[in-house]
Amino acid sequence: MTAHILDGKKLAAEIRVEVKKGVAEMKATTGTVPGLAVVLVGDNPASKVYVGQKEKACLEAGFASFLHRLPASTPQGELLGLIERLNGDPSVHGILVQLPLPPQIDPDMVIAAIKPEKDVDGFHP
């Protein structure tokens, strides 16, 4: 069996071009702009960088990007309330809650609260 080297950067660029075309076609045919809501709780430096990269990728692809920054002290109920509102928001097609979460928040409960059809990470049980 021959090994093949995969050029991840090249493949990612090709995928981004295809996604951008798909978004443009969706806008032209339906008037819909896909929207991604990203929820960041706390100020983990690595999470901030990751969320920033996601926001940039969304904007480059033509998505609407909705960033919700919450303090590390946010109670679980408040976060679950936000997710409930995002689940019901027709302009939000995907929800991503950046992990890790602060210790007072149960990540399993948060993930389970996201509607499966809006679960970008595919973590829904």
C-alpha cells in the first residue's frame, strides 16, 4: 500500500471555496444568509483564539456570525437560557458552545440543550 501525503492547507482552502459558493447560491436562491452563533464563557486565551478563527472563517464564507461572550461567573441557568433563545432564532442555523466551560456549568447539560439540527460540533447525545 502506497502512502499518500495529504496537503491539509490546500484541502481546507478548496473546501472554503466550495462553502463560499454554496453560501452565495443559497443567498441568491432563497435570500437566506446562514448564521452561526458562537458562545464563549470566560476568558480562556486558547478559546479566544479559536473563536476568533471561527468568526473570521464565517465572515470569509459569507455567513452571519453571532458571538456571545459571557463572563466566567455566568450561572448555568443563564447560559441555558441563551441557548434556548438561540435554538428558537431563525437567523441562527448553527450553535457552537466553546469548551471548556467554567466549573459551575455542566457541559453535558449545555450540549444536550442545543437542538440537534443546530449542533455544529455534533456532540448532541
